[in-house]
Amino acid sequence: MSLSPILTASTAPFVDLAAPDGARARVYLDGAQVASWIPAGSHEDRLFVSERALYGPGQSLRGGIPICFPQFGALGPLKQHGFARHCRWNVEQHTTDDEGARVVLQLVDSAETRALWPHPFCAALSVYVSGATLSVDLTITNTQDSALEHTVTSDAPFAFTVALHPYFRVQNALATTVVGLGGTRYRDALRDGALFEETRDPLPIDGPLDRIFYDTGDTLDMVEPHRTLRIEKRGFPDAVVWNPGAAGTSSRPDFLAGDERHMLCVEAAAIGTPVVLAPGQQWIGTQVMTAVSSAAPPVS
Ligand SMILES: O=P(O)(O)OC[C@H]1O[C@H](O)[C@H](O)[C@@H](O)[C@@H]1O
């Protein structure tokens, strides 16, 4: 895959969502990547996108909310994070009502995806903005029953791992904490994938961090000195917290030096136990993000 930028932030195809209350979001068709989310009554984008991000076919933006499917990370035979983030998705629905605005994008298997992963599937991403909340639902269907015309090399149930991988914009990552992970088991990618139990809650971001937390609670708070973001998930048992640190941003061409200070990924994931879908079955994972205005973390 070429890394040369083909399009720019303004020429790559996107859909803008504008809720009547002022909440806004932007979603690019390449990768179905949410790249901007501004809650109602705010002027601050809560998502981070690097100035060095690459746009256009085949690219995955460095920032926003990439979709990792059908594989998380390098934990399998496919390329890092699977192929969905490198595919062009189709817009299936774009609506605005009294409450909010929604777009639904869809990706179905093609000769290209079947060459990588021999399964008939439909992935649908619904993005909804309203008030202080951004809701993202990912639905994966094993379409084997309705796709008999496809030539597939495997008709068994398929298994996948998956994540919604938001890059949240923070004023200072080193002053940010994540509340709600204490007591959970985690895999530390920075310590050879060894397993540990998290003893700290809140979890400070005191440098590079790359951990998969297994079977976490469904509510996490990302707490900055002046504001809190509540992150809720359903259907995703695991969570990932990632900050690349200075070495991680300088070694990647689509990051600007210093970007690590202004971003933190708190991801909703299903990694420890892959999702298995028999023909005709469906899985839904949801991540709901709410901008909480108080300086203190909300009481659970
Ligand atoms: O650089 P990418 O392929 O987009 O991956 C970015 C990051 O994604 C996840 O958070 C993983 O846990 C990290 O190990 C990985 O570095």
C-alpha cells in the first residue's frame, strides 16, 4: 500500500453531521473514519487528528476513530488492525431529526477482502451525534446465507477480533488519567506482551503506554484537570489504552513530533475472546462518548 497522500482533508470524501442542538461530526468514507466530533455548546474538537494524517483511498487517518477489523493489532495472520480501515465504505443512510444527526456506512466483502479473509460479511457503522454525546455502533453480519453467489473458500463460521480505536484530543496527556481499570488483567505490549493485573485506579499516563485490558467494566472516564470524557461500551468486553510516547510519534511519518502530548486512545475492543459468527449471525458493539463538563470525574 502506497503511503503517498492522494487527497487532502478537504478533497477526500466525507459526510458532515450537524444536530439541531449544534453537535457536529465529520466522517470520511475511507475507513468509515470519524475524524471530528464537537459536542453541542462547545467549540473544541474532542477527537485528535494529526496534521500529518494521510487522506484518500487506502489510507487510514492518523487520528479520529479507526476501525480495527477483522483483526486487532498484529495478533493474527492479517496485517496490523485488519483491512476495514483501508477500505472505502458506502453511505447507506444520512439523516437528521429533532434530536440528532446520523450516518450509516457499510462495507461488504469483495474480491479484494476475500483474497485476504475468505468470508462473506457485512460491516455497518452507525455514527450519531446529539448534545454532549457521540455514539458509534459497529454491526458485523456473517452474510453467508444471503451471499450464495459469492465464491468463498471457507463456509465455516468466522472468527474475528475488533476495536473502535478513538484518538481523543487532550490538553496534556501526562496530566490525564483513565478511571475504571483497577483490578483488571492486562497485556502489556511494551513488556513483550506479558500479563499483569492493574493495581492503579486512576491509571496515570506517565509516558508511552500500550495495554489491552481484558473483561473491563463498561464505563471508563478519561479525566483531565479541567474536564472529563465518559466512555461507555457495550458488546466489547475489552479496552485498550495507547499513547505512543515521543519515540512512537517520531518513528511514524504520519505523526508530528509532539503529537503524543495531545492525544490518548481509549479503545473499545473484543480481543481476548474472538467473536465467532455462524452464517446468518450478527454481532453489535457500541461505544458511547459523552463530554462531561465538570472538573471532577462523575460519580458512578
Ligand atoms: O500505528 P497503527 O497501526 O495505527 O496502530 C496504532 C496502535 O494501535 C493500538 O492502540 C495498539 O495497541 C498499538 O500497539 C498500535 O501501535
